[in-house]
Amino acid sequence: MIGIKETKEALIGMNEFTLLLFKHLADGFDLTDPLDVWDELKSKPELMKKFKAAIDGYGKIPAEVADLDFEEGMELGNVQLSYVPKFVSAWQKS
């Protein structure tokens, strides 16, 4: 059994990054948005750590997904479900 460490980190990192994009793009896109996103990412070490973890082990994800069992699938599903209220809240603010 390989586990799902890298897949879970990628799922968390991409969700966090998407929430960051929601925040900065809520009023529409302008040319300062990419820099604002980058500045916020750099200013929040915990967010940068999640994003870095999501990218670092990216190459191991196909093997983890190929070896996925039911419990691991449920764990990943629960991670994603935990983000639903955050996405709803971010959507409502936009």
C-alpha cells in the first residue's frame, strides 16, 4: 500500500490556492491581481507551505491514485467535503 500523502497534500494545496483566487478575483480580473495573489501567498507561510507541498510530490500522485482503496478514497472525499463551506462562503462574498 502506497498511501495518499502526496495526493492529499495536492488536494489541500489546490483548494487553498483556489480560495485565494476567489478572494482576489471576486471583483473581476485586473492586472494587479496576479501580483496581489503572489504577495498574499508569500506573506502567509502556512499557505505557502501547503502550496509547496502540493507541488513537491506531484509526480507520485498517479501511483497513489492507482493504488487507492476505499478508505483512502473516503478520506480524500472528506478532505474535499471540508472545503465546501469555504467555497460557498467565498462564492457568496463575490
